[in-house]
Amino acid sequence: MQKTQIDSDYLAKRQLKKGTAGWLLLAGLGVSYVISGDFAGWNFGIAQAGWGGFAIAAVLMAIMYFTLVLSLAEMSAAIPAAGGGYSFARQAMGPTAGYLTGLAVLIEYALAPAAIVIFIGSAVEELLGFNGPWVYAAFYLVFIGVHLAGVGEALKVMMVISGLAVFAIIATGVALIGSFDVNNLFDMAVTDAAGASTVLPLGWYGVWAALPFAMWLFLAVEGVPLAAEEAKNPAKDVPKGIIAAMIFLLFTALLVVVLTAGSAGADAIGKSAVPLVDALNANGNSMLATVVNVLGLAGLVASFFSIIYGYSRLVFALSRAGYLPRSLSLTTSRKVPARALIVPGVFGFLVSLSGEGDLILAMAVVGATVSYALMALSHILLRVRQPAMLRPYKTPGGIITSGIALTLSLVALTGVYAFDPRAFNYTLLLFVAGGAYYFFYSKHHLVAKTAEEEFDMLANAASTLNG
């Protein structure tokens, strides 16, 4: 394919709908990515480390995510591409590092919905009495179908579902605050592990193993820049949206971590499949517990729904640049990347058939931590190598901030290995397969080598289309 053909025809068929999302919708997207993590999953970190150990892990991961978000805010304003972190790494380190970053994010975003749909199946079984592959298939079909209707429609549906989930979390916090007792936070038996105490009943190793669970309180918020090409004013809306989402998620994380264990006891919450529900039941709020149990499903659906959006935009961007098969980036008359929605959805559904939600989730965390390290490194290198780049938003603290994110992401990566070596090894196999595809094929079929080159080509294609 000649470059002139790519400019005029190729990219004209690969356009997203501009100006769909303002900063508030983007903030909602960021909250929606994560909100299911407040309902369950994080609390198993208490079983690994005790409440005090988990609190240390959660603070470390909150710092990692906040510094990463501030770094991403700068890069997304300067490089407003649908590829998000992959586009930043490509600009900072070249095509190979860009692809590997994109592959890491893709592993996270393709696997996370597969894990979440298994959790959705469990919630459906508790509420309605049935579960299994047909439930998984139904949720994939319905919510991919909503996305196919158009991005504006999809994001509005997502906001409504997320709003219900947020209501459940805040209502739980209000109901539990009167039952809080600090002694409940430290009711786990002290073991003989190194460094064990009343505050750290499972010692320092427990803090290390709890890191992946602490990430579940914030995992996927980094996906907001994937909507950059559909934002009304990317330079302002994306930084504002992702920072607002992170601040709100810090608030909800504080609510659930402190108040559930502080009212029902850390030992009970560390073993609970539904910590908010069990905390409410333990304190005589059975009616609200039933409501929260139902709305917990809304939280799972919100994250499932929004991460599908995220992976479709990433696959679209990787495909448009030639890293993945080019047919995946074709858009419909509604400016929706249909194949980028459907193909990873089929993959996720097949993975979900394993039924191993915890393992799949841990694998997604491996992909996430690798991508965080590469994105933080991209921020540092862009500051050093391209100081004159136009930056509508600048990260407070500069490379010190992104350096903290880089260090903590590497620590978090080792935490996954401490918890489950299988997840680490299985994800490594996915990296090997994806890397082989790049080095043996797609490396030689790239459309554009830098984000700037692709922006120029897109602008020319858009002007040709509109002219």
C-alpha cells in the first residue's frame, strides 16, 4: 500500500466521532472503569496482610496511581491519540516500545472483562439462580451491541449504570459510619511471620502479596486517555477528566476500606465475597444490604461495559498504525470501530469459559503494571528528549512524580509474583506470542512510526473527507 493511498483512503475509513465527550463524561468513564473494584476483590488483600498491612499496600498503590495519572494528564494533552499509553511510549521510545506498551495495556483490557463477567455470573446466580457460559455470552452480546450503536449513546448508558453503583457505595458508607470501631480493624490473629504484630498480623510479606489487591481499587483508571480523539477539547478535557476521576476514586476507596472492616471486623471482611453486603448485614441493615447486592451488579456491569470501550479504542489505534491487522480499525457509518469491539470480545468470552476469575484478574494486573512502568518511563524520556514539546498541562513535580510512579509500578509487578506465580508466567507467554507477531510481521507493515506522523496523516484524511 502506497503512502498516498493511506493518506486519502485508508485513514478516511478509520475516523472516530470527534467532540462527543466533555471532561465530566471522561471523569465518569474513569470512575466506571474502576467502580466494580470497590464492591469486591480488594478485600482479599486483608486476608493476605491484615487490615494494617493492606492499608499500607493501598496507600502505596494510591500514590502510584495518582502520580501515574498526573503523568498521563500531561502526555494526553500533548499527544491526544486514541492509543493512550501506547501512543505516548511510541513518541518517547519508538515503534517497538510503543507496541510493547500497547500489548501490555491490551492484555490488561482484554482479560479484565473476562474476569469481571465471571464475577457478574456469580452475582446473577445469587440473585436469579442461574450462571454459566450463556450468562457470559449474553452480557458480551448486549453491551458490545450498545457500543455498536455509537459512542455518545454508550457513554450515556455507562454514566447511568455507574451512578447507581456510586449511590450504593455512598449509601453503604453513611449506614456504616455509626458502627465504626477502630478495634475491629485489628481483630485478626497474629502469626509467626517475619515482622508480625497486631497491626501487621501476617508480617511484611503480607504487605507485598496484598499489592495486587490494593490495585483493584484503582485498576484501569489509566484508560481515560483512550477517549482522547473523541473528546471535545482533548488538551483540557482529558487531564481534567482523569484527575477528577482519580480524586473521586480515592474517596470511594477510603470509604469501603475503612468503614467495612471498621464496622464488621477485618477478619470477616478479608474472607467475604461481598464485603459491602456482609458489613451491612452484620450491622442490622439487611434491607439496604439487599439493595447494595443488586447495585453491586451494576458496578460490575459498569466496569465491564467501560473496559470494552477502552479495549476497542486501543485495538483501533494499534490496528490503524499497522501493529495489529489493519481490518480491525475499520469504522462504521456511526464512526464506531466494530471489529475492534467484536474480536477482543470473542477472545474474552473464550477466556471466561475457564471460570478462573481470580487468575485472569491477576494476569490483567501483570499487564497493567508493565504498562504503568513503560508509561511513566515515557513521561520521563519525553521531558528529557523533547523539552520544547507543547504541553497544555504540565505534571506537578515533573519527572520526580513520574519517577515515583515508575518505581512503585515495578514493586507492584513483583507483588503479583508473590501472590500467584502462575499469573506471572501465563502473562509472560502472552507477551511472547504478541512480541513474536510484531517482530516477525507487523514491524514490517507499519503505517506511521510516530504519533506526530499519524496526526498529520489523519488531519489530511479528515480534510479530504470534509472537502
